[in-house]
Amino acid sequence: MKFWVAVIGASVAGFALKWIGYVIPERWLANPRITAATAMVPVALLSALVAVQTFTGAGGRLEVDARAVGLVAAALLLWRKANFLVVIIAAAAITAAARAAGLF
Amino acid sequence: MITLPGVSADPDVSPLSGTVERASAKRQALSVGLATGLYGISFGALATTSGLSIIQAQILSLVLFSGGSQFAVVGVLGAGGSAASAIATSSLLGARNTFYALRMAQILDVRGWRRLGAAHLTIDESTAVGTAQGSVMAQRLGFWLTGVTIFAGWNLMTLAGSVAGNSLGDPKRWGLDAAASAAFLALLWPRLTARPAQVLAAAAVVIALSTSPFLTSGVPVILTIIAAFAVAAWVTRRRVAPRERRAR
């Protein structure tokens, strides 16, 4: 029963959180400063997400492991203007290799 | 030099032609969609080993449909936590979707059933691919195609993972977790040529990493919205200031 309450409750809340963003009246966001902020929010959230996904482990503790090796490789390839798919595949392969080699 | 997609911050002055732009949006959407969809296997496997039924795991992937939130529900329940705690933790991680939705609502301009669909597909990946494109048409294509591809892949792989369990292997062994971060970085990359975006990204990384050991998961990422507002205030003031000076 507890599991069902959690599954249904989290699903309803999760959809509601997405829906709210689409039904907030446009005039609330008409201020140029708010419009500029809304356009910039994805950059902030996604940058933070990359950092958290790569450099934190259990309990939010900072960690540097094979994921960091993959991300650095991705950054170098992007800097060298590599193709999108090449960057993703290389990051995965290098992370997998670092893990398999037990480097971290 | 080949121009990367989404180089221009202004959707109307894209350096790429429409066809090239759409092809690029499509390629990015499909690669991100496939890599993320495959990861559903680890969600399905973790859900059932944590005590959820196959149907419960599938409802989370079908209805909650937000990776971080889904792993949170399973993690809390698997550790013996209460339903309320599972819902709260999941919602903290899902709160960033509200902010993605605010942005995507401006780009997609959808009503009725399409708005329901757009809301449902509003997650990290679809927003990342959508906002990375240089024209509104490519932004819309990138968002919808990424969302639909992930929805299909994620749900199929959830089922595969929850039925077969860990026997299919851990996607981490293939480095799929790093592939997701690399994809986000690649999508952000062209936008990081402008100074305000660079400052914002650096501030966001510092805020998220420095608060992550102390705050519950989801909150460190959401906190970076403060930085977005600060940079937006700085940019709009810079843009408005010369006009005000002329007026005087």
C-alpha cells in the first residue's frame, strides 16, 4: 500500500510540476528582466546538473572518478570542434575504459 | 571551420540554413534519446530489486517520466522510507522541470492536448536539445523528437530491466552515465561563447558543488536559478543603460 501511495503521489506531483510552467499567465512573465532570466535558467540548471552528475557521489559528497575522465575528454573534443556523436561515444568509451582498468 | 548548431543566442539570426539546422536538431535528438532511453534498463532493474512490482516501475516511467525523480522514489522506498518522504524527495528533483516548462512554453506556444503532451515530455534532455537550437523551428523539432524518443526508449528499457533484472548488465559498465553528462556539455558548449553565459555556467557549477554535501538532492541544482536571475538583471541593465543615457 505504501508503495502505491508513493508511486501515484510522486507521479501526480511530477506531472503537476511540469504543467504549472505551461499554465502560468504570460503577463506574469512579461517583465524584460524575468523574460531574460527564464531564457537563462536552462543554462544554469544544466551546467549545475552536469557538475552534480559528474562530481558527486552518495550523500552529495564530492568525488572525482571515471566520470570526470570522460567529461574532461568530452570537453577536449568539443574544444577541438569534434562532432556531437563522437563526443558522446568517446566520453562513454573512455569512462567505461577507466572503470574497467580500475583507475578510480 | 564548421559552425556548430545553436551558436547564436538570438533565435532569429542563425548562421545555418533551415535544412542543415533541422538535420542537426534531429541528429542530436536521436543520439540523446537513444543514450538516455537505454539507461531505463538500470531504472527497471533497481526498481524491482528495491521491492516495486513491474507495474509500479512501469507507472513511474509512463506517468512520472523524469529520471532523477524516479530514481529518488525507488531509492527512498528501497531504504525503507515513508511514502511522504519518497514523494517529497522526488518532487524536489522534479521542481526544475517547472523552470524548463516556463522556457519551453515560450518556445513551443502550445494549447490543448499538445500542451499536455509538451508538459509531460518536459525533462532535462528534451529542454537541453530544444534550447540548444538556433531557430524556433529547430528548437521545437529538437524538443519533441528528443522527448518522444526518450519516452519510447525509456519505457521499453524499464520493462526490460524490471523483467530481466541485473542480468542484462549495468549501463554504467558501458559509461552511459558519462554519456548523458557529455551530451549536456556538448549542447551547452555553443552557448558558452557569450560572456554572460560563461559567468552563469561557472557560478552554477560553484553553487551546485559547494552546496551539494549539505543540502538534500535536487536543491543544489535548483538554487542556481538565483544565479540566472542575477545574470539576467546584469544583462538587461547593460542593455537598457545606454538608451537611458541618451534620453537624458
